[in-house]
Amino acid sequence: MILGCLVLFCACGTGKNQVGPLSGLGENCTKTADCESGLKCVDFVCVEKPDDTGDSDATGPDGSDGGDSVDWSIGTTVCMAWGDFSAQKDCDVHAVLFGPPKQAFPDLAPFTSCSFVKGCYATADGTHSEGCQLFDFMAGKARMEDFPQGQEFVLDVDCMDSDGTGSPMNVVSRGQSVPLLHSISGDEEWVGVYMLPLAQFGPTLNGGSLQQEPSVQATFSTTPRHGAAAIELEDGSVLLAGGVKDLTATCPNSYWTWPTCVQMTLATSEIYQPADGTFSLEESTNGPVLMSEKRAFAAAVTLPDGEVAIFGGLGENGKPTNSVDLYDPFSNKMVPAPPMLDTRALHTATLISSAGNGFVLLAGGYGTGEGTWEVWGPDGVVASSNLIESRWGHTATLVTKKAEPAAREVVILAGGEGGGEPGSTTVRSTMEIFDINAQAFDPGAVSLCSNAGPNSPTPARKTLHAAAYVPPRHFIYMAGGFSDSAHQSPTKDICVWHTVQEKWVGEAGAFVMKSHRGALTATPLRGNAVLLAGGLAQKGQALQAAETVEIIFEYWNENGETVVDIGPGEAFPIPMLYPRWGHGTLPTADGKVLIYGGVTKKSPTAPAFLVEKTEVFNPM
């Protein structure tokens, strides 16, 4: 532990910028260079290199594996444009760079300090990256040859300033295309690349017609959707299903974090397309695609065949339901499915098996199922029993052998509240662990952790907190939340659960957020980072929507140790465009994070209202 930072381990005696010793067969990795000789990194695990491929330890510039099945010397031609939008001939893919309108978002203009444009391509699965080329920004356009044929790739673009001698220096903005797959016989394709300054929020944007100079416009969801179920579909688009269109007129002392504070739930759904930033209501030839009933604070899971199962939620009368809908993105149809045994809202749903067409663990929730769990399959419920403690507003984290070969395959339920009506519940201070192989919960609960006090880590109560899983580090970060059922006392805890050792790590009072936050979100980012966004934050004696975010990140110190820290501090805040709590976040196919829904207020004494506008975060 150094100055409130969590030190992981030291790379002693290696003489390289390497985190710890090389990984052996079956151990975790982020690139092939992390593995022992004769091994390669595939899906974050070191595996044996086939002897008959002729693979030579070749890697891309970032050290990632070179792959065995792609010819990187011939292929697609990509033409980029950012200032000169005149037609370029013989291009397979046209990539048009754009950013937020400077008049509306002057601080987010991506090209203000740009002297160079660097374009790189990488396989969409992240196993290979190369082909970087540097271009003069003043040229307004560029041409890149030899992108791969027959495999999905993404185009990464950096705008860089100059060091004063004519050489590139700092990245000032960055963008990424959605995954592209181009064949030799295919027609010309057009793709937008939304550029934003690093570690900044921007509006969801549509670049307009890309075959001419972009006509950029901010986009929004078709209707407010607080408590919508959101999930990425196989084509990279995002389904937003149901939600709340309005709040009750009075809901004293709750800050609209109680399930009884909603009205006007929705049966409609919409699609967000990261490729062009648009939102569209799901419609068929017969009108809007509707769920079998209105629902908010439901839970959604993608099944192995690509369908999406949507479980429970608060129905039209604000009461929890046990109904289930299946959405087929290929036929654009929503059909009822076998129901759950219990009614549930603010529950969790986790795909625990791909056998058949998948089995889903449903746990807790506001309703008759707050003290139960069940395993649901497409033909109905196949197992059920009781939890040790009833809970809703909890988190569920899936740990698998694919992500962590050395870990047990489990689902970890943490915190939440139960045992009474909203406002008079008991906030839980425990975790329950479901063993997937045993198909049962461990017989005893595990105490949750607080590291804010002088005698920490100690057991602590948490509800409406956030959890993020970082497999290469074997860590689950559990951040913030409320310690009371009235949701008036947010915390600044960040507790770290080690998924292999199955214990808490860290020391007292050292690793905490700068602000007390409840009803926040935690989203894993590249490089083992985690975005902690929004929340209902304590400001003096009042509670208000958090205007900034905090990021858990890693770096090497001067001793070769890997240090986990959190920032930025108050001197260099990262502001959200629209402060909010009770919202949702989802990583999208263009490398950004979508932020949707939630509640806000203009001052501590002002009434709360739903946030209608969406935004995206551009990671480092």
C-alpha cells in the first residue's frame, strides 16, 4: 500500500516493464509477451502454440498476438476524410471523422489542436494490432492500404498535436469505428468515426450523410427510459427495453430510488446504433414491437441463439411481475416465454450455462422472490430454493473458467436490502456465492467489506452500490452504495474481492472514492481500468446528482510495482454532460460507454426529474 494506493506486485529482476513473472499454461495474460516461451495469449489465457502453424512469436506493435489465419499483407483499402470530403477513388471503406458541433460543445472540439492524424487497424477480437500510419492533418484526407480481408477489424484513429519541431507529441482526441468485415467482392462501405477528447463525455451523435461533409446532430432516446433493461445485440446495436416514463408526484425522502416511486412504465423498446449514433423505436409492419406487458427495472440476458430474455420488472400498476419476454433480433419479434415462479424487480439475471439454449440464474428482487432464487430455461424453471437473506438492489458478478482458469465458477450476489417495504428494509452486509458446478449456493454467507474506517476492512451494509469485474487482476471492485434503507447515507468505499483467493484485499482507509456516492455505475474499461460514474452524492449536508466521475486505473511506479489508484482529484475533474443517479451504462461496439436514463435535480432543494438525454464516455 503506497499513499492510499493498492500495490499489486513487483516485477523484480526482470529488467523489463513487466507486471510480475511470466504466465504459465492456463494462467492469465493480456498479450503473448506475458506468457512463457512456447505459449500464446488467447482470450486472456496462455495456451500452447501449435507446432504445425509455423507461428514465430510475431506480434503487433502493441505486443498482441499476430494470429494464424489472416494475411495482413493484402486486402481492403480504407480512405479517411476529416476536412477534404471530395470523392476518393478505388476505396473499399470510406471512414469519415467527425466530432461534436463546436458551437454547442466548444470544449469537446476534437480537431482544435490537431497537427497529425494516426490511423491503425486491429482485429475486432483484439488479438492483433498493426498497420499504423501517420498523416498531416492539413491534408484533410488519407488513404490506408492492406487492411485484412475476411476478418472483422476496427479502425482506431488518434488526433495528435505537435511538439514544436514538427513531430507528433500528445493524443488530443480519439475515435474508433464499429467492427467492419469487408470482402473483395463487396460494395463500397461508409462508416463514421466519432472523435472525442480522451477521458471525456460527449453527446450521442449522428454524422448525417457520410457521402458528403458531415451534418452532425446530437441524438436522444425516443422517450425517457429510467430503469430500462439494456443489452448489446450480436450486431453491436443496443436494445433498450421498457423503463419508466415519469415519476410519482410525491415520494418523500426517497430521492426516487425506491421501487414504489415510479409511474407510466413502458412496453416499448428501442435500438441504439453506435455505428451512426441513432435511436429508433422498435417497429414492425403492425406498429411498435411491444413486450407482453409494461415493465421497468427488469433484467435482460442474451441467450446462446442470440435471442434476449427479459425477466420481470415493475408492471403497469407499479407491482412486480413474474412474466418473461423473448426478443428475436433477427425477426424483430417479441413473444412471451414461460414465466418465473416468483415476481421480481430490481433483481439480477445471470447466464450460467449455454447448454440447450441457456440457463439463467434469477436471484432476489423486490416482490415475492426477494428471498428466493431459481434457474430458468426456455422451457421453464428447472430449479429453485431460498437465499440465506432476502435482497433487492444487489449486484451479481459471474466468474468463469474462461476468464479465470484458476478461479471457481461462481455467481457472487452482494449487498442489497430486503425484509420490509421500501424505506423500512434491512440493508444487507453479506454476500452469497452460487457454485455453478454444484448448482447450489454455498452454505454460509460472506461479510461485505468497508475500508473507510480506521479498523477496516470490517463488515458493512451496502445497497444500490456498483460492482465491476477485472479478470486479469482476479478483482471484483465493489464501490459506493447506501448504508441505510432511506438511501440518505451514501458511502465512498471501494472494496476489492480476490476471485481466486476468495477473500478481501487492501488496507484500512486507503483505497476509497473522493466522493460519497450511491446509485452509481461501475464499468470495466481497457487496461484494467474501471469507470465509476454519477450517483447520488453527498455535498455538505445535502444530497445531489454527482457531476463528475472517478476512474480506477493502474500504473508502474519507480520500483517496478504495479499500483492501483483512483482519480482524478478535485483539481482536474471529469464532468458528465448530464449529472444523474440510478442510470445505466453499457460498453458499445465503437469503444465508448453509453450512459442512459437516471434521475437528476438542479439543486438540493429542487424537485427531481428524469434525464432524457443520453451521452457517451470516451476512454483513454
